Amino acid sequence: MATLLYSLGRAAFRHRGRFLAGWLLLIALVGGGLVMFGSQLDSEATIPGSQSQKGIDVLEKSLPSSTGVTAQIVFVAPKGSTVDDPDHRTVIEKTVAAAGKAPQVETAVDPFEVQSVSADRRTALAQVLYPIKRDALEDSSVAALEKIAFDARSSGLRAEVGGTIYSTAGLEVGTGEVIGLVVAVLVLVITFGSLPAAGLPLLSALVGLVVGLVGLLLVSNVATVSSTAPSLALMVGLAVGIDYALLILSRHRTQLANGMDAQESAARATGTAGSAVVFAGLTVIIALSGLTVVGIPFLSVMGLAAAGTVLMAVLVAITLLPALFGFAGTRLKPRPGSRAARRERDTADSAGRSMGERWARIVTRRPLVTVVAVVLGLGAMALPASQLTLAMPDNGTAAPESTQRKAYDLISDAFGPGRNGRLIVLVRTERTDPEAAARQVAAGIDRLDLPEVLSVSSPQAGTDGRTAIVTVVPKAGPRAEETVQLVRDIRAVTPGLGEKAEAEVLVTGSTAAAIDVSDRLSDSLIPFAAIVVGLALLLLLFVFRSIVVPVKAAVGFLLSVGAAFGAVVAVFQWGWLADRFGVPTTGPVFSFMPIVLMAVLFGLAMDYEVFLVSRMREEYVRTGRHGESVIAGSRYASRVVTAAALIMFSVFASFVTAEDLTLKPIALGLAVGIVVDAFLVRMALVPALLALVGKGAWWLPRWLDRLLPDLDVEGAELDSPKPHEDRELAQSVR
């Protein structure tokens, strides 16, 4: 591997113009494609195989209005009056009539005709139905409906708009993300002591990110891409892109500072540090691609999209970056006598002055104390994670000042929280009258006398003559545990009710679908962890030829992810520092958070493991002295790991300020997890454990040693006398 990457790095350095032209051409191709074809992001989350999805598929054909996009216009009369007052009623009826003629609207339902008025007669709720999916709804149509509704305010009525016309996710880059980039640049400048050197990782990361993101948006025209996928891809791709370039550039500058020729240094940096980048990237890609095991297309696309940007980051780091080294030449070499030059040189007289080395000696002086302290500390941080509850986001999690959140709260106050999370009970027959069967099922649900049920509606027939629906309004809101239990209770009796009515009975609708998503994700966590961690551990076994190192890496990850979950629960459920982080409301966390956070954090944690331990392994292979190799590896890699962690932290923390509530808890969890994993697990626990185990850290059974391929990540073959360039190229091809 090292020899192959050495040849690739040398070729990129020598033919830098061609490599740069190739990447610029790729950017032009994907950019031109996006300009020509645009993008088609999808905000719908389907759950194949679930009862709710089966019901939704049936209703899309027999009763499309029940599964299409729905808007709610909430009218509230001033104190001392009611919506029945002639002036108010006239305004409401005119507004509903105008809404029925708005763009893309199928029909608007007058609240007085269907008795959708609160008990105190101060609030009226009008339904506006769109016969389309959310991704087909144009922003201009939403704006047109809002204008129609808000015009009613001039009469003294309060009017707010809610419903499923509002998406809870999307790709938005704001001030926070810009600040994150500025912090990343500052970290790079401090790390390298040079603006040109600091600019290279950022430039190469942006190239990979542009190709990955624009390519993803282009793919959305031929495949379903969720609206959240670009946000996750942006966050992960930017972080790893900078970090991978940082690792290779750091090695290159160290070699230049020690007098190595620029071309040879670029090739060697690509061969050694580039090997670590390739395997670190593979680990992240495996973790993100593992999201496909859950069986939810929405989540699979998120994982694969982020994995694609990571792949671009790896390719840029081992091809474009060496080419940029070629353009920079010796200008990347620290100026003789400068602080950067003294820091980069790894001569004997610099040993002991490195902060990384001093820290490594501290944590390995009493390794058992370090291990116990870190484990107990992270265990305490993870305690809140035991209270983690999950739910899908809705308008109740939107910003308090938004019209959809105001509408949600007004509906809850006037009609009860359950009005925002109605359940649809679908009745489908083969030979009998569907309405009669639905009445029988509704009566059966009524007889159960479930305390969580507020009301059960009369049947509504479908257009196919075989289906009918009954609407069940819970007492609690859609994300409440009582509503989750209600869905399970109704589903427990529907087989019996269906048998008596000679019909198939399904509990469906958006609320039931959200509950099914949460259940599917909870059931998938253990299989996902087993598959992803198993594959990644196998890869680490190949790289480090050790039993202890992969197992230690996995245990450290579990400690990090526990601390990350604890932080998310403390902020998003308990409300600690919620105002500081811009969390508008506390409650259950986005259902996708645990599995996405586990995938991303595992991959990035293994990045640090590879960055740090590969340097230790490299020293051990070269010297055979275990104790000194742990210290030396920390001396060389700690500054890179520190800079990489600070960059990733700044990128992830910047997304905590985003309005996207699906991304917010993931970003916070990743920011906390990165800090914990880099500084407590990889730079404290790992050296202490390796010192505690001794040379046993590199032990591998002989039979397994013979079976495993020798990947030469350490670049040992590069230290042997190099043959003629042509012969070297031939060997690399072999």
C-alpha cells in the first residue's frame, strides 16, 4: 500500500498540471450538470415493510387527500368575542375560499361546515389539502397561502399557518458555519505557522466537498436523495477533508524541515501518512455505509451521501494535494530558525520539549491511574444517556417565533395536543361494504375505552369502493409516550376487529409512521453496531496486525459515544444550556440521532486511532522498542490529532447553531464526542493502555499472522534502497 501511494504521490508531484486540470475538469462537469438539470431533493421518509407504510401506499391510490400535504389555518378571535361573530365569520369564510383557489391546492375545508371550532368558540381550524407530496410543493405556493391567511389579521383575528407544508430539514449554510470555517483556518495557521501551508488543507477539502456535494445534488435527479443528506454530507465532508490533508501536509513539512527533497518528501508523505488516510477513510466509509442495514431509504441515502463525500476527501488528499505540493515546491518548508522549523524538526535535541511528548509521559507514568480516571469520568458523563427518548420532529419542535410552531401551540391549546397527531385506521375489504366494516371497527375501538383516546370519527369512504378510514384523535401529542402506547394498544386488537368485520385493518398516518421509524431504528441499533464495528475491527486488524489495538479502539469508542449521548440528553431533553445552544423546545430527540451519530463518530474516532497508533506502530517496526515507540508516536502525532480534533469540533459546533432540528442534536453530539474521543480516549487512554499492556499490544497469533496480508501501512519498504524509477513503478502496479 505504501509503495503504491508513494508512486501515486510522486506522479502527482511531477505531473501536477495534469492532476490539477483533471480535478478542475471534474468540478466543471458536475457544476455544469447541476446548472443544466438542477436538483430534486425529497423530504419524505418511507419505512418499507411497516404497517404504516403499507397503509400509506393503499391510501395514496384510494384516498390521496389523506396522505398528501396538508396545511392548517388557525383563526383565533380576540378576547371577548368569538369566531361566530358575523364580521369574524365572514372574514374566515372569505379566507378559506381564497385558500381553496391558491396554487397547487385541491380543496380548502370550511371549519364551520365540519364543526372544527373549539368548545369556547374562539378558535376555528381550516384544513387546506394538496394532492401532492411535500417535495413537489413549491415554496411560492406556501408563500401564497401564508399571504392569504395573514391578510385576515387586518380584521382583528389572529391567523397562523401550520401543517405538513413545512419541512423540518434542509441544507442551509449560515453564520455559524462560516465561523466554524474561520476557526478551522486559525487552527491551521497556528499549527503550521504559515498562511500558505494553512490554506492548502482548506483548499483541498473545499475541492473534494464541491465535487461531492454538487455530484450528490446532481444524482438527486435520477435517484431519491433526502433533504437532510446534503447537510450531513457537508458537515462530515468538510471535517474529514481538512483533517486528511492536515495529516499528509504535516508529514511533508516535517520531512522538508529535516532536509528531504520536495519531490521525495511529497511521495513519502503520500506513501506513509497517505496510507493512514486511506484506511481511516475506509473506516469512516464502512461506518456510514452501514446505515443501509437499517432498511430505511431516507437513512441509507444520508449514510451513502456522506460516505461519498468522505471518498472524495480521500481521493483529493492522495492525488490533488501532492500536486499542490509540486506547485508550492520548497515554499512549504518552514523558514530556518523559525518556531515552526524548530517544532517540525524531529532531531534528538528537540525530544522532550514537545507538549505531546510531555503529555504522553504524564499519562503513561502511572497508566493504571490514567485508565481508571478516564473510564470513571466518561462513565459519569454517559449517565444521562440512560434517559434518552426518541421521536420524529414535527412543528412542535420548530422555532417558537415561526408561524407553524404558533399554529401547533394554538391547536394544542384549543383542541388538545392530540389534534396535531391524529391516527388513521384504514379498513380494507374484499366483498363487504367498507363503510359498514369501518363503523364496526370504530365501535370496537370505542368499546375498548382506552384512556388515551379523545375521539373516534365516523368512517370516510375511499374512491375505490374497497377502503374506508376512521380517524382516532389521541389525548396526548404525537411525540408523547402515551400516543406511542396507544398505537401499540390499537394494533394489538385490530387483527381481531378485522376478522369480525371481514376486513384488513391497518393503523397508519404520519404519527404512526413516525412511531414505526423510531421502533425500526431502536431495533436496528445492535445489528448495526455489530456489523459496522465488526468490519472496522477487521480492517484495523489488517492495518496494525494486533489483537489488542482493535479491541481497545472499540472500547474507547463506546466510552466516547456514551458521553456524546449524555450531552445530547442533558441539552435537548433536560434543557441544560438550551438557550445558549438555541434549542427552542425540550423533549424527545430526533429518532435518527443515535444511529447517525454512532456511524459518524465511530468513523472519526477510528481516524484518530489510525493517525496516532500508525505512528506508534511505525516507530515500533523501525526500532523494536515498545515504550519509546508509544512516546515517540505521541510526540509526532499529538499535534496533528489536536489540530484535527479542534477543526472537527469547530465544524460540528458551528452546525449546532443551525435551524435544522434534525441536524442540531447530531452536531452537538459529534462536537462533544470528538473532544472526548481525541483528548481523553485517544491521547490519554490509548497511550496508558498500550504502556500497561507492553509489547503484548502488538501480539498476534502466528497462524493469524501468516493468514493476514502485509499491507505495509508503516512504509517499511520505502526505507529499503529504492530501485530505478521505472522499476519502482512496475512494482507499484504489481
